[in-house]
Amino acid sequence: MAEQSMGQLPLLPLVARSYAFVLMGLRPLLAATWPWIGVVYIAGRAATGVSSGLTVEDAVPSALWIMIVTNLVASSAVSVLCHRMIILGEWPLGLRSVHFGRREFHYLLALLGVGFTVACIMLLFTALLRATGLDSRGGISVSAVVIASITSLVLYARVSLAFPDLAVSEKRVPWHVWRASRGQTARIILGMALSGMPSVLIVQQMVVIVAILQVKGLTGIAILVDILGLIVTFVAIMSSAAFLSFAYQLLVLGSARSSAGRR
């Protein structure tokens, strides 16, 4: 098994490699992802009713769903790009690398599948609370939410290596990654958090800055900071995808090479 041949994931070195990959390759990455950044920005403006004058109440939910779908599509495309850069050495070729094909579609379906499963877990815990009459007890309800959240994180960690596998493999259902991630759950969760959390924290501060600038009437500067925040968000997506790619190389590809060498 992967965890026996490779041992524990070197957590901090992989996180450091993820940051190094994004920082050193930021120029070609942005050259291939700026159209996605633009699309997500426009969708976000539409969802808040700032652009196109969306002030009708019925239009806001539709725009919000458009923003969510757009973010998932863009995240899938950028993640596949990063996975293939690291695992296969396919460096982006500017706008020629901007596309959404079969791989990206399968990646999107996997994201939706994980999200749907997490939602079902939350609904299941809620239904159990109501069926047992424990939903009125605040402490128990909070505990149930925490348990459901931890369960969802563990599930995501166990299937997370399927994402880089979908990006690089050919016509193969990635069930083998379930075995590869066994024993690595906590390290994968921590690695994903460490590789993406700093950028997320920066984005949260930039959101506050944008709100302050808008209150002061500095709309132009607020738009600029908003765009910079979106770029940092994509950096978080890239670094998280990079961590999964490096983990995939060690746990899946490294295990396969070790098995082939023993034959």
C-alpha cells in the first residue's frame, strides 16, 4: 500500500514546494488564467447587483447561482492546469491554454459530487437530531455540526487525490486513490489548510478594505483592491492544487514506481 511504501507525507516541505511553485510560476499561470479571473469578477459584480443594474430582488438569486457555478468552473480549469504542470510538466501557453474540455468537466463533476455528499452528511445529521428530539439542545446541536464537519473533512481528504488523478489520467476511475490516501488523512487536511489558508486570510482583509473604500467613496481604488483580492483567491486555488499534485506524486505515482521496481 502507498502509505507503507512512502511513509508519512512530508507535510511542511510539500507546503513550501506548493508556495514555491506558485510564486516561481506566477507569470505564466496568470497569463493563462486571467480570462477566468475576469469572468469570475464579472459574475461577482452581477451577483451583488453592482454592474448591469441588478436591483430587482428576483434577479439576485439567479445572479448568485451564476457566480457560484462560474467560480466552480474557473476553479476546475485552473486546478487542472496546475496539476498537469506539476505532474506532466505541461507549462501553459498563454491564452492557448484557456479551455474547458473533458478533463475540466470531469473535475467539475467530482467537485459537485463531493459538495453534494457533504450536503447529504449535514442533512443526515440534522434529520437524526430532529428524529431523536435533540435539536432543541444547543450544545448537542453544536456538537453534531462539529462531528458532521469533521466527517466531511475526512471524506474530502480520502478522495482528494482523485482530483489530480482526473487531471492527468486517461479513462480510469480513480478508486485506487482511496487506498493511497489511507493513513494520510490528517496530513492532507493540514496540508490543504496550510497551502490555502494564508491567501484566504489576506482576501478576508482585502474584503474589509474594499468595504471601507466604498464607504469613503473611493470606488476606483476599491475596484482595484477587489481585483487584487480575486487574484489572491486564485493563488490560493493554485497552491492547494499544487499541494495535492505533490502529494499525488508521492503517494500514487511513487507507490506505482516502487511496485514496478519490485516486480
